[in-house]
Amino acid sequence: MTPGPTGDGLVSVDEHLAAVLAAVVTLDPVAVPVSAARGRTLREAVAAAVDIPVFDNSAMDGFAVRHADVATASPEDPAVLRVVADLPAGTALDPPIGEREAARIMTGSPVPRDATAIVPFEDTAGGLADSLGEITVLRAPRVLGAHIRRRGEDAVVGDEILAPGVLLGALQLAAAAAAGVDRVSVSRTPRVAVVSTGSELVAPGSPLLRGQIPESNSELLAGLAAEAGAEVVLRGSVPDDGDGPRRAIADAEALGADVVVFSGGVSAGAYEVVKATLGDSMTFTKVRMQPGKPQGFGRTPAGTLLFGLPGNPVSAAVSFEVFVRPALLELQGRADAQRRVIALPAGRAWRTPPGRTQYLPVMIDRSDPRGWRAMPATGGGSHLAGGLGRAEAYAVVPADIDTVTAGDLIDVMLIS
Ligand code: AMP
Ligand code: MG
């Protein structure tokens, strides 16, 4: 596929994404302790260093016995055994168990070599109360080996526990720890600079003169970058005149940034500062999507990726989702950069732009737990930044769909 304009001068979302991803060079891996790896992307498979379970152990609190001694035990004809040892968790003992003998054993303790079943306390007459003298077994174990968890049942040394490319969350890291692994190879954290452009922008909370608005895209894009596993090394704002964007790139590169994300200043107006100053480093493309049509993308000679996203807050959010996030995940070597998409009926009708893929921020109406529905979170205008706060997903409506009516099944891309 050769990315490039067709007919109307617009390229498809897939074409632009492919051009972006083609410029991504995966970052180097680094080794980190498992305890510091949450949120990182695994780069080398994790293999078990120990068997799971590590040794045959008891699944119940009770008694380790010879199965034959209790195989016919019943309330009418109980088996009486002498308790010859006590095995708390962590014990290294492996006491011999003779005929009509038992060892008291706790969950997770190693099962003596001579034992072939565990009788839980519930199946003896005295239970825990008289458990260090003689016991009266009232019920036979269901099978030979009952309640014994076998060594290596889950994994043996060398088995792959985690595949390269996975996002390391609590469950994955616990699995690595259980497999006796203390260090993992993960991607270096991508460093991102976020630069807002616009002479109308002032810090949120500042008094607003006529024409000024609170600057919100740096909060948005820094947050989204962090959620995609990046470290934000620079956050700033530049006016619509001067060469702020060029100086911002120099500052970002001095801080080791891998990616600079600009917002604003890339569309068709008169004071588009990113377009005006970075024409030699970025290509400006019109993408067949709404919002997010104007997109700038490039790479500096040093290899820093440059994104020029449109400034409307919803456009910036969607553009990040569709182009920047996949690039950040690709930088980290993430195997699956796709969001989960589910099909939900539209809760009401909405308008769609002809000939463009629509990304509409939606809420998910869960009032009927068996009948979730997608409800627009914003009025549909890309400037409606407040409604973004209600969004929990994007409805993705293909370019060839002209209208959405209530009940239509819609692809909904989950973003949390
Ligand atoms: P632009 O893409 O620069 O033409 O901006 C489009 C719209 O988004 C304008 O209404 C801008 O005021 C607004 N906008 C641009 N950047 C930001 C920002 N960082 N925070 C909030 N609104 C912005
Ligand atoms: Mg602007």
C-alpha cells in the first residue's frame, strides 16, 4: 500500500496510520526488577525459573495419609490413625508415614513422600481439636492423591509464562514472581514532549481577557501519553507568531524526547504556526476522518517523531487515539496495539459526515445490564471539550455509513 492522496486529496485513516508506523523504530530494551515493571511492555519472554507448584503440597488443612489406610473409611466403619508429625507451611520435614499413621499438614506444606492422599479436618471426628494424637477418619478420600497439588502442574522450569509484547500489569508480574523471576526485559520508556500552540491560550484558572481561553490540550495529551506508557519530559505552549515550534523541538531533543506532539496550528487558517514553521520537517495530510482531518507528521534528522494534531480538543483526543497512541505502543514493542472494539446498539440517532470515518465520543448507557447502548457524549462538534469528560469510548462509524439511527449496531472502541 502506498500512502498518498486519492481523488479528493484525502487519505484513509489506515493509510495515514501505516505511514506513521513505518517511521517508528522500536526503542531499546532495558532490564528492570519485577517490582518496578508495572505498566511497561515486556520485550523478552519470561520463562519459569522454578516449577509451579514448586513441590507436591497439600491443598487442604488436614492430614497426610496412606490412601490404602482410609480407602474404605465411613462413619460406620472409621479408620483410626496415629499422628506422627506436624507439618506447618515452610517446613522442610519429610517424615516417614507408616501403616495407620498420619501427619498433620497445613495448606501449602510439602506432602511427605510416603503420603498418597490428604484427609481434610472436616472428614475426621475431632477435626483440628484433637489433631496431634489419634484421629478418626470418617470419610474416604475420593481418589488416590486426593487434595495433593502436584509439582509442575501449572508450569515447569523453562515454560513460557509471559510472551514478548505484553503489557505488564499486576497479574502478569505476579505470574513472573510465582515463577521465581525477579528481573524482566522491558522497553525503555518513550519520552514525549507536548506543545500547545495558540495565542488565545492561557493557563487554566487564570482570568480570561476577551479572546482568551483556558489551555487544555497539554493536560489531555500529556495524560494520554502517560496512559500509553510514556514519560512526559516537556509540556509547554507557544504563540501563533514566531518560531516557537522549532525552539520547542530543540528543547525536546535536548531532553531526549522520542516524540513531540503539537496541537493546533495545522489547519487551513491564516496563523497556522506549526504548518508555517515546520514545513520542512513535517508533511501535512488531510485524512478521511471526522474529527481529525488535518494531520501533520514527520521525523527530525535525529529521529524524533513529530505529530501535528488539530487543536480542537475532541480532534486532538481522537487524533492521539488513532495515530499517536499506536506509535507510542509500537515504540515500546507492544504486540497488540489495538483497542478492544465491541458492537453496541446506538441509543439514539446521530449525524455522520459523508465519506469520512467518524469517531464520536460516547458514553455507554448500562441502565439495562444486558442491553448496553452507545450514547453520544458530546453534541458531535469537535470543539465541545466539556462533553469529552463524559466519554468512555469512541463510536467508530465507517465512511460509507450516511446515518445512524437508534438501534443500529455500532463499533464502539473502548478506551479504558
Ligand atoms: P487550531 O487547530 O489551532 O485552529 O485550533 C482549533 C480550535 O481549538 C480553536 O478554537 C482553538 O482555540 C482550540 N484550541 C487549540 N489549541 C488548544 C488548546 N491547547 N487548548 C484548548 N483549546 C485549544
Ligand atoms: Mg490555533
